[in-house]
Amino acid sequence: MSNQGGLRERKKEATRQAISDVATELFVARGFDNVSVAEIAEAAEVSRMTVFNYFPRKEDLFFDREEESRQMLRAALAERPDGEAPLMTLRNLVHSLADRAHPFAKFTDATAKFWRTVAESPALSARAREMRDELIDDLATLLAGAIKRPLADADARLAAAMVITALTVAYAEGLREHKARRSAASSRAAVLQVMERSFSGIAAMLKDTPYV
């Protein structure tokens, strides 16, 4: 039974990924607002209802890795070594993503097109802002929970807001380096420079709290 359940889950994930890949390709080629869900369903060879079963909103077809970022933060904080400050855990995670050229810290022509598509669509731009705010809320909760503080802790929310803002700025710098046709190493260095400066500032601001 467990094998059958695992097979079903793998098939569902494969279907979800196939729909998302088709949708992203169409969005990047033609623009988000110029592609309908019906067209995506036809290209992916599934029904329109199947698309909505996997992606409740059209924007979710484009931003299909949102949950992965939450899982990554959750795992990093849950598995951090004894005695390591949560802010250091986040710093180490950023370095690990950059060192591995993880898709969240990778700069290619494809990622440049991806974010250009976002900039050209009011709907996607609005959803990107919503996702950023949601991620701040989630990270604040994770940070507070990591040190067993009340989930509404103001220091946790301050730390989360600054870290996510810093990541947004750092990613934009890495993308700018790529667009200038500089090397992957240059993009990585730009990201880490912004983040190191940011983590130093956040640590100073949160001095004498359990987060640093």
C-alpha cells in the first residue's frame, strides 16, 4: 500500500511539474496576461479543471516554487546546530545556496526572462509583493518558534523583514550583474556582498536578543 501511495504521489508531482513547465514556457514567450488557463491545459494535454486542482490561481502556475522556499527555511532552523544563533543559520543558508548555484541563487538568461515577465505583468508583480509579505510572516514565526519566543515577537518580525528585504535587494544585484554580461562568480559576489553587509547591520540592530 505504501508503495502504491508513493507511486501516486510521484505521478501527481510529475503532472504538476509538467503543467507548470508548459505554463512558464508560454508565459515567458507570450507574456503572462496573454495566455489563458484553457490554452495551458490544451498544451499540457490535461483538462482545465485539472490545472485548477493543482494551481488554484493562475499566478500559482508561474510562482510554483513558493512552498519550497518555506520548507528550506523551516528545515534550516529546525536542524541548526546546538548553540547556533538563528541569524547565523540564515547566513549559512544563503552561502550554501550561492555556493551550490541553487535555482534560488542562480542567474541565467532564463531567470532574467522570468523576472522580466513578472515586471511586465501587473498581476504577477502584485503576487510577488504578496509572496514577499507572506514569507516575512512565515519567517518571523519560524524564528520565534526556533527560540521558543511568542510567535508575535516583535524582534522576530523585525529580523524577518530585514532578512527578506536584504535577499530581495541582493538578488536584484546578482541579476544586474548577469544582465551586464559579467561572470557567474561576479553575480555570486554581488549577492554575498549585499547579504554580508545586511547580516552585519541586522546583528547590530538585534544585539542582546537571542536571534544573534
